[in-house]
Amino acid sequence: MPADSADSLDVTPPAVRVALLGCGVVGTEVARGILTNPIDLEARVGARLELVGVAVRNLDAERDPAIPRDLLTTDAEALVDRADVVVEVMGGIEPARSLLLRAFAGGACVVTANKALLAENGPELFEAADDAGVDLLFEAAVAGAIPIVRPIRESLAGDHVRRVLGIVNGTTNFVLDKMATEGLDLDDAVKEAQALGYAEADPTADIDGFDAAAKAAILASLAFHTRVSIADVAREGIRAVTAADVAWAQRTGHVIKLLAVAEVQGPVDDGSISVRVHPALVPAEHPLAAVRGAFNAVFVEADGAGPLMFYGQGAGGRPTASAVLGDVVSAARRRLTGGKGLRESKDQNFPVLPADAAITRYQLRLDVADRPGVLAQVAGALADHGVSIDTVRQASSHAETSGDGDQGGMAHLVITTHTAREASLAATVASVAGLEPVRQITSVLRLEGV
């Protein structure tokens, strides 16, 4: 070979073309990261990342000056068609779904932070990515900057995950933390979260558990190699949690958290899975109890690895963009090497149990007439439905007046049960509420992390 022929070869890898769909808080930070750190990203990828365009709905909307106007376009389809990696941070179902399917059809890898889309249309998207042999990466879709998707999807792929407990919504964690530390009621705590930008003007998605349910579906799908959609997730938000509930939780050594729970019930190779979101009492000594403010954490229990805790910022532009950019680097690397993308793992295909089949422990608080035999009646009602009592605590009584004017006493009972099915608990609560000495059932909360 002539001495100068090696020099004549262009061995510089071509740039990896990145299209960005959406330019909100997260999209802006993603664009900023690509535009301001080209040398670092090139060193990690092995080629230059070229941001070829940013799809937006309105070209004239006010934007961060860090985003060059000549990158903006309203033609998202044309932008997708000229990209190697498509980053979707626009949110919603459509047009995001159609654009990602278009990206796969054109051979582009996809990075998305869209938890709602994955929870609703995940199987379709995974199948399209598998057929095209490209990546569908979504680290930012669950718990923001916390690296949880890749550890479950890859690091624990050779293990058996038994259970996942997650605080995956920063807004509700902030609200419950304020109720616990400052004695606020729910409405006041939500207003403070809104004032600080943690909650939207309409906090329904957070407070009623929709956001956490979408993330629970994703985590369950990954952990148990089973297709789980948001429709499979039993959901209950924190709207009914009162200041009294929070105070009683502290008195009994617990903290109330909105948890995403996904667990195997039965043998790991022939069982079923329960996936649910609800407020729960967490023992004060459990690692999740110490998660404060708007932070997120996911606690994983696996056969081989044992208990694992992932903790960090679960929302915000920069933390979420950090997770997105990590996926962009991974997708770009694979694009350069020509390897096939990670395939969807659904080999276990566990059946997903209905909500009333979930098994857990419970704490019931009820006001009863303070007289002999009442506890025996309550215990009998629980036993009739197969629910056994673990502990009973009685609070100080206060006076009440019966219908005939006699003065009596009122007792407040706090009953903790052993494990029972949700259906048994519902029947038990109805039965106990119908007992003559029971004045009211003030609270029913599940216990997790025990």
C-alpha cells in the first residue's frame, strides 16, 4: 500500500443526527446539553452528535435563547425522517405515538420520557422497535434522573425480582411530607406544592395517582418480563388522606407514602403479579420512610441481589434531561456499532391479578362505644372474613350521649391486621361498619415494607 494511502482514508465516523420532539422544560435542557457539551458527548459516543432540529407546535412562542431559532420546525414528520436518534419529550399519546412509529419504520432509535405513552401503547412500540432492530430507551420515563430502568432491564436480567416498592411521584411525596412535618392539611400542602412549581394548576394526575400508575406499569413490565398496561394497575390516590391519618401514622411508628407496588404472589416461576398504587403506611425504619420532599426512591427486592435502593431527584428539567441524554449516548453508540437494539422481555408472561386479589396488611381506625365486649365483636367480624388481628391500640376515650340521654364513653381503636386479601378486607370493613357499637370507621390504610 502506498505510504500516503492510509492518510487519504476518511476514518472519522459520521455525525449521529438527533431530532428533538418537544421544547418544553425538559426539551430545552436536552437541547442545551447537546449544544453546549459537544466535545464531551463526542468522546463518550465516538462520533459527533448533531442536533438537526427541534419540533414545536408554535414557532413564535417565547423560548430560551440557548435554542437557535433556525433549529425550530413545525414539521415533525420531516424532522423524524432525517434523524438517526429521535428524542421524544412532547408528552401525550398523539402525535407522539405516530411519530415514534414513523421513526422506527425509518430505522431510527428512539429515546422517550413519555410514561403515559409507554404505559398505554408500550407493546406496540416495543414490537415496532424489535421489528426494526433499533433501540427504544426510556430511562427518564420513571423517576426522573434516578437510574432505575437500566438496572432492572439489564443488571437484574439474570435474577428474579420479587417486589418493587416505589415513591415515583415527587408532588405527592412533597405533599405528604409537609402534612407530616408541618401538620398541614392536604389542600394547604397542595397549594404550597403549586406555589413552588412541584404541582400543576390541576394536580389531578399526581394527587389521584394517575402519574404513579403509569410508572408502576412500566416498572412491573420490566421487573417481571410481562406486558403490564396502566389498565392493569389498581389505583388510589391521596385525596382521602387526612391530617389525622398522618398524625396517627407517626404515633404507630409509620410514615404515609404514595407507593407504586409491583410484586409476585406465589412461586416465582408459576405465580401471578399484583400491581397497584395507593397510600400506604411504611415503617419508620424502612429506607423509603426517610425519602423527603419532592425526591423519589425505588426499593427493589430480588432473590440474588437482595434489597436494592435507588434514590434521587424524580422530576425537573435538568434531572430528567440527564436521564434522556444518557439514553441518547447509549442509542448513538449502538447506532455506530451496528448492533441490534435491546428487545422487549416478555417471556414470563405472568397473569396480572385483579385489584381485589392483592395481599397485604392493613391498619383500621374506628370509633366505638367504650364498653365491655366491643373488641370481641370487632375481632369476630374480622375473623368471619379470614382477617386476623396482629395488634390493637386504644386511644383515650371521650364522652358521648346515647339516644336515651345516658352518658357513655367513646374509644378510638387502631387495629393492625396480618396479611389478607383486598376482597376480604372490603367485606370486613362493611361488616364492622354495621356493628351496633361502631360509630364510624375513620381510616383504612395498607401497610407495606413490612
